[in-house]
Amino acid sequence: MDDELPGGVWRIAPDIREGLRLERIRGALEEGAWEVAVLEAEELLDEEPRHPEALFLLGEALLELADFELARLCYEQRVRLDGGDLPSLLGLAIAAFQGCDLLIATETAREVVRRQPDNAEAHYYLGLALERLPGRTGEALTELTAAARLEPDRFPLPMQLADGDWQQLVGAAVVRLHPRLQVFFAQIQFHLEDLPTVDELQDHDPPLPPTIGAMYVGRPPDASDPWQQRPQAIRLFARNLGRAPTTEELVAQLSHALQEEALDWLGLSLEEL
């Protein structure tokens, strides 16, 4: 209940105020307002730095914003409080994987699978981490197959596509781009590969996520015009892209990946084109 202060002034009781803040954070997450959720969660944590749900919800918002390092810190703090519930452990596994810490991702996702064997997402990220570790291909396939069996629409096994199929998909993805970016890619070759290596992902600060679909070859020029001195080639990672549930979604993901690579090379935002 509300408490009455001297002079007849009313205030909201602390537990009610906390509940309202949590509802705002959850509402922002449901609406995809990630930045709003971050601000609301940070305000609550300023007052209660060890609030378990606020730490978890902040981690969820940061994960959506692809701020994997900070998301991991939030999940780790949440887990340290009491060992972590399943959602916070799964969040930690995902953030660790996207930050290229495959050992922590494997260990944490495996714990989720142990506690909840029918958790498809935990099987999926365990499989993704394992397939990037030497000698763990068989285990990885077991976990990825389990995820595909539990939730086939969310976690399908990679498509098997011929080179000619990829050529058509690349063409369809480029057509979706801003006209100036279509020109940017006009004379650039595309190289199809399986997966990026962990070492090259960790060579960036922060590390690039292992799930990236494309990566340019070369370095953006410091002095010359980046529209004239373009990448030597664009590498496409078939296993990552092939995990899209449909070819339409694959084209959408590939188009987005190409857009991000081009904008990074050019040092521009989409609005500046």
C-alpha cells in the first residue's frame, strides 16, 4: 500500500514502484524497444545493483542490441547471485558464444540441457559452440539435430545448396540493396566458404559474432576514396547463412549482411547514402 508522509503527502511504496519499473522493462522488451528497456533497467539497478530480474532483463535487452560483452556481464552477475535460473544461464551461453568464448558457451549451454533436456535453444547453441571446437563435430551434429527435432521451424539444419543456387541467391540479395550499394558490389567477387575461423573473429575488438554471414577481404582505405578502392572480395559463410528457415529468409539475411559490410567499408550509415 501507499504510505502517507507527514503533511498528507502520499508516496508509492517501494515494492509497488519496483513492480511498476519491472513491468515497464518487460513491456519495452515485448515491443522491441531495446534502448528503453536498457534505460529502465539501469535506473532500477542504480538503486538495487543486485536485483536479479533487472540484471536478467538488462542482459536480454543488450543481447538484442548485439552488445554481447555487456550482456554477458549482466548474465554473469545474475548467475553469481544464486547459481542462475535457466533463462539467465541460457542468456549467458548465448552471449558467451557470440563473444567467441566457446568454452564458457559450451559449459553453460550443457548445464541448461542437463536441467531441461527439451530446451531446443540450449541444444542449438551447444551445437554451434561444439562445431567450432576441434574434434567435436559428432557431438555438435547430435546437439543441432536435437534442436531441429524439438523446434524444426526455429532451428533447422543447414540447407545444402549448389554453387548455382548460391549465385542466384547472391543476385537476389544484391537487388534488395540501396541502388548505390548495388553499384558498390557490381565488380566484386564472392567467395563461398563454410565458416569463419574463431581466430579471425577474435582479431576484432570486440570479436565478431561467429554467426556472421559475410565478411569483406581487405582493409578500408585511409586516404583514398572507398568507393574506388573496394574490397578484394566478399566471403560468404554457407553454413551460417544456410541455417535460415527458408530461402526467402536466407536472401533477407544475406542482403542485410552485405549492407553491413558495405557500410562498414564506406564508413557511412544507411541514411548517409
